[in-house]
Amino acid sequence: MKTDYDIIVVGAGPAGSIAARFAAEQGASVLMLEKDRDVGYPVRCGEAISKAGVSEFIEPDERWISAHISKFALISPDGTEAVIEFGDAGYVLERRIFDYELAKTAAKAGAEILTRAYVNGLIIENGKVCGVKYDYRGQQKELRAKVVIGADGVESRVGRWAGLKTYIDFRDMECCVQITASNINVNNETLYFYFGQNVAPGGYFWIFPKVNGAANIGLGVSGMVGKKKSALSFLNNFMEQNFPSAPILTSIAGGVPSSITLEKISAPGIMLVGDAARQVNPLSGGGIASGMIGGSIAGRIAGEAVKKNNPDYILTYDKEWHNRLGKRHEIFERIKNGIYNFSDEKFNKIAHSFNSIPKEKRTLGRLFTTALVNQPSLLVDIAKVFII
Amino acid sequence: MKYRQAKTGKLMIDILPDKCDYCGCCVGVCPEDAIELKEAEIFIIDERCTNCAKCVWSCPIEVIKFNKEGVPA
């Protein structure tokens, strides 16, 4: 290990690994630090992703694909299933293998990686971040770097130590619990989303199939809901009603920062990526693909800044992210605020009217437009959803 | 009875560390950077906490409690 690096990445999730890889590909010396013992474990995620979201960054590999997805089923509060067929559109991942393989692609590009390294402070000189302080197996250490990339997840503190406003409004935090259960009898090509006050108010409940009859099951509710009833109680209710004796193989809590991107995701010597930058798609809660995109932009720009010997160049990251995805997330955020405030009756009406159109015409766009045509009373709400 | 002291008086936020999943929801919503979270270790940084309770509301598994009486030292 060296005593200083061009770029230090804090956190070895998908966003961190891709940032490390793209920086190393520019010829920079890169070190990625992970606080946990293992890269890829524990898994705090629904694990679903679109094919396009993956293949931009890694060759699909059956070792980390747990299911191939071709259908979405949206289940309204009265149990009506609105099924949308997509063709071969996505995967449910085996993230403990996926994250590990992503980190290996960073390693192959030349990045060094160290687990059990808990970053607990930054070196800041004249208002610029110049390195990290970290604990490694009980020893306090320091390393200098030209750029620090914070990929430290929903619990990110690296950004705030650098003076960026990173804490998230508790109403925008989707508080989640997630289990892997066995003997779940669902279609193994369908992602199931349940909506309604009883299952996940202000969010959704998911069942995503995995290999051999297992499923990733969970839900997220806003911190506003959590004030009265926790995500865990919603999960327990659902499982008791639907799968009372399903064997549970994993069970864990998690958080999804479900908002638009932070106002600033770079400052002198520091860049934020993934959940730490709040780069999650606020409508779906999906953050793997968008985190990898954020990581790729940040890693490349950081590498270029080192090559050009122009530290200020990293500040162009904000704009590039905004143009690539940040802008779109602002629209998704508005749609989210419309949809997740629908009453149970409205969800039911939309599902019924959707199912009354011919099967081959049932697309996601149709879900909204048909609801609008067939149920004029929904017009105002749907319009609200699409007003930008 | 001696109580732990928050920034704004008696500390009223109580994390039950042995029941925690270390997911980080509480850290993400804390406006004061008053929660320390490692791989399998979590605690309140007393002198920063303002008892705002946002961490209590956002805990998915109910392991952060609001204790009006104050958390004993």
C-alpha cells in the first residue's frame, strides 16, 4: 500500500466500485476502502434491475442472475392484478456475488481495495479535502489523496464532513425491511408490486422471485408513516396473511433515500456518488443502475482531473450528472408525490380500467393514459402526476 | 438518577444496539451528525443530539426509542 493516492473511494458498493474502475482506467492510482468485512454483504436491497442498467457496466453472468424478468404485476388494494409484459427486460440479482464481481472489475483496472477500513474523518486543508482518516483493525490511520469519492451509502457522512448538505428529510427516507424467503409460489418471471394503505402506505410492497422458489420480499414506507407504524409491522402482517410458514433465509432492515439528488455533489477535493449523493430513482427506489452511472461519471471526471492536474475540473461533475439523470429524477420525484398519495379507491379504479383494455395493449404508458380516458374523475390526479 | 446529556438537555433518544441491523436510516435523517455507525456498532454522540426524534420515526425495525424520562447514564 502507498501512503498517498490520486483517488480514494469510500465504500465498495456498486457506485464505489464503478467509480474506482473508471478512475483507474484513466491511469490514476486508486484505493477503495470498505468498512465491512466483506464486499457485497450484507445485502440490503430488492435486487431488481433492468437489463440495460446492468449491461452498460458488466457482462451479464448467470452466477449473479437469480431470475430473468419479463413481467410486472401491479396489485391494487382490492387484489386486482394489472400485469404488464416487457419481453426479456430485467433481472433479479444475487447481489452478494454481483457486488463482489463489480469490485473485481475495479481491481482488474488497477484499483487497490481494502475491507475492514472504516473512514471516520477527512483531512481538510484550506477548505479542500486532501485525504481520509480511518480505522483499520483498531488502528487509527491517515491517507492523502487528490480526490476523495464518497460512496458511503444511505448513511453517508463523508459529504457532510466536507461541508455538503447531505442529510435527508425523514419524509423522503423510505424505511425498508427485506427478507429472502423460500417456498414462495409466484411466477418466476414476474416482479410483484403491491400498493395500498394496508400493505405499504406512501411506498410499495414487493415480491421479487429468485432461483429455486425463493423470493426477495420487502417493503418501504416513508419515515412519515414510520412515525405511527414501522416497516417491520407491515412486513409481519403481510407474511402472516400470505405466507405464514415460509422459511426465512435472510432478514434485514435498510433505507432508501428517495428524493432528488443533493443540491451539490462535489466540492474541492470531494465527490459523492450513489446513495450518498441521493442518486436513487425516487419513483422506483432503484439505486443500483443510477448509482453505477453516477459512479462512472465521477470516476472518469476524477481521473481526468488528475491527468490534467486541474483539481477544479471535478466540479463539472454536478452538471454532467444533472444532464444525464438528475433532471429526470426531478420529474420522477413529482410523479412519485402524485402516485404515492393516491387513495386505495384510486389504485383500484386504475387497475380495473387497465384490465379492461386488450392484453396486448397493456403497457406502462397505457396504465396512465387509459385510466385517464376511462375514468375522467382521475384526470386531475393523473394530470398532477404529469405536470412538470 | 444521573442522565446522559444531549446538546439540548437530558438525552431522550435510546438506541437498542443489540437489536439493531446497522442499516443507516437513522444516520441518513440525522440533521446533527449525531449517530456513529460502524459495521456492527452504533451509538449516539450525546453532545450533538437535539432529541429531534427523526431517527426514532425512520427506524424500520423499532430499535430506537424516545424516552421522555431521559436515558440513564
